[in-house]
Amino acid sequence: MHMFKMKTEEQKPKEQDTKERIHNFKEVCLGYTKEQAVKEAERCLQCAVPMCERECPADISIKKFIKHIADEKFDLALKIILEKNSLPGICGRVCPAEEQCRKSCISKPAININFLERFVADNSEKIVKNIKKIGKRIAVVGSGPAGLACSSDLALLGYEVVIYEALHKLGGVLTYGIPEFRLPKKIVMDEANYIKKLGVSINLNSVIGKLFSVDELLKEYDAVFIAAGAGLPYFLGIDGENLNNVYSANEFLTRNNLMKAYKFPEYITPIKRAKKTVVIGGGNVAIDSARVARRLGSDVTIIYRRSRSEMPARDEEIKHAEEEGVKFMFLVNPIKIIGKDDVDGIECIRMKLGEPDDSGRRRPLPVEGSEFMIECGQVIVAIGQGPNPMIGKTINLNIGKKGNIIVNNNYQTSISNVFAGGDITSGSATVIKAISDGKKAAKIIDEKLKRG
């Protein structure tokens, strides 16, 4: 029977129509129906040695949960996932599965593991059992993916966990950095509420470094895990970056995602709605910024100093941006931003690719005499971000050149019982990498505290 089912075609979820979605912030991918999820799960070969699981940073038992979906036992599928990952609805949407679990899947085409995880998360109830408390307390700084993952795993082990979040909404980059059309805030809140039900307390508007120091937390808690993320934007250092209507991607996305500037004046956060916008960068954050600007009615061009094949953004996001009318100019680098008070345009130079640099990608080199102008009323700089240095300044932690907290292989900082993980240690990375850090750190914290 299963041999016949294996011949089922790959299931692709429906997406919101392009012409409609550029005028709203509703989710683009609509996810699987029940019928699609079962058909996709039936394509799984149930390998004796599932290579997909080796590539999963959250260490999920992928083979098992897919088998439960094929058998239409969706609650059991969710139970299997929650044993390893408390954020399945988030991961099912933003995890770069094509670079991880799907990359090593031997089914052709690869099973859409991420869409199956999302389906189960959205369509099954998260059951919380009573957890025996062990009488030890952990403070977690930051409620982004690393903080939430660490907190949930520690709570499941019986620790009393308190999260300190600097902003007025929880979720960190999940809330302020990823647009609603890619990750609805309701999904973030639903999964955070599940973590609260595990016994985790969340204190909002609590800036560590201002409200409390890490030293003060250590007097009250058995251990501290710092997961404050990378919220400090990088700029190019070119003339004109101080002009009106030049935004860091961080500010632009925070205004729209967290403060709902796209609904101005219903929400009081203003945002520039320019006729023409230029976004500088080639990562997912650049794509997100461009797609948000497009929805605000702007004609948007992304300029990137390398070629299309070197772009670090996910292919799926680039494809969605192209469908929505975002233009791309490759092998182009900005020289200066032009204007008196407000932005009038951006001067650029053509690039060519030379020998590979430290990243393994070919180094972009300027083409002499190829300068040109792009007229625009808004520039968004999306070339990355780094750790906020505030926490490091309030305690004698070893800090790297870029403001990152230095940790060893066990997420241990230079101070006993203070651990750190996620973007605060590595600079900006992926959500799933941060989740993986949080989970591994929770295990190490548990082992250390039990040893005494």
C-alpha cells in the first residue's frame, strides 16, 4: 500500500495572489491543507538512517513525526516535535530547510519537512503536563529565539525561569525583525504563550544594563543566560548616510513590524512612503525591507555588490520579491547618498568579481569610470547588524572586537554561571541557529548546576 502512496507528487502550499499581497501584510504562504499534509508525508521513504535528522539544528525526530502525519495522528506528530522544539510554528515558516534537513533528503524532490512542521504546529493542540520543580532559578536576558528555546528547555527540566525582555513586546527579532507576511505575530505570541504555560515568567520593558546589572541577577538566580540578540545596525560609512529618509533596515523593520507604522495614522509611528526606494544588501533582511517598502507603495530596487548566485538570501524570498515587483541591480555598490536635507538619490559604481575572499565568495572590485546615479527618495541600509554593547559594559565579560560576548564551546562566558548564545555571541545568524544555541546552552546549564 505504501509503495503506491510513495508515488504521490510533491505538495506545494497555496500562496496569496501576487496582485493582492503587495497591498496587504497578510501571510503570503497559506500552508498545507490536511489532505496536502498527509500526501506529502506519504512521500517520505522512512529511511533506516534518516539523514535529515542529522542536519536538524533542533535535533527533531523528523522520521517519527512525518510517519504520524501520514497516519493522520497529528497530535502525536506535534508531541514528537515538542520534545525537541517548542517553536514549531516559527521554525516551520522561517527555518532555511533547504540548507539543512531537506538538503540531505533522498526523496526526489525532497520532502517539504518545514511545511509539515508548520501544518502540525498550526493544527494541533499543545498539551502541557505538570512539571516537577527542582528549586533552582535561571534568569534569561532576551526573549528572541535563543532565549525562548533555552527557557522552554530549562522549564521542562524543572527550573523556575524568568525572562527579561528590553522591549514592550516579546519575541526579539521574531517580532521586530521579520515581517508579518512571513511570520505572523499571532504565531509568535501563541508559541510564547505555550512557553509561559510551561512556567516561564516574562518581564517586558526590562533593560538589563539599565534596570538591573548582570551582577545583580547573579545574586538572585543560580545562573544567567544572555540572549540579547544583534540589534545594532551596521552602516556603510559613506557620505549622506545622515540625510533624512536614510534608514537602517533594523529601524525600518522595527517601525513597521513592532510599531505597525504601515498602519499610520491608525498607529502613531510615522514612516516614509517614498515613490522610489533603494535597498542596499543581499541577505534576507534586505529582501524583507524591500518587500515591506513595496507594500507601502514604493517602486523598490535592491542593489547588491555581488552577483545573484552570491546572494545569501533564501531563494524562496528572492522569488517572492521578484513576483512582487522588486527590482534587482547586481554588481553595483553605493559610493555616496545625494541630497541637501532629504535623500534625492544615490551614486553607485559597477563592480566585477575577482578572487574569492574569506567568505569563499568572489571579492567584488570596482570598475573604474562606471559611476552612475539612481534617483530615489528613501534608502534602506541592510548590510547586517551586530550585538548591542550595553550589557557588556555593565559587567566584566570578555567582549570581542565587534561587541560580541565571547563564550567557549559550552556557551560559558568569562564569568562563572553566566552563559550566552545566539546572535549576541556570533553576530547576526539564522533563527534556527539561535534556537540551537539556546537548546544546547540549556543542557549545559542543567549539567553544571546538577554537578554543583
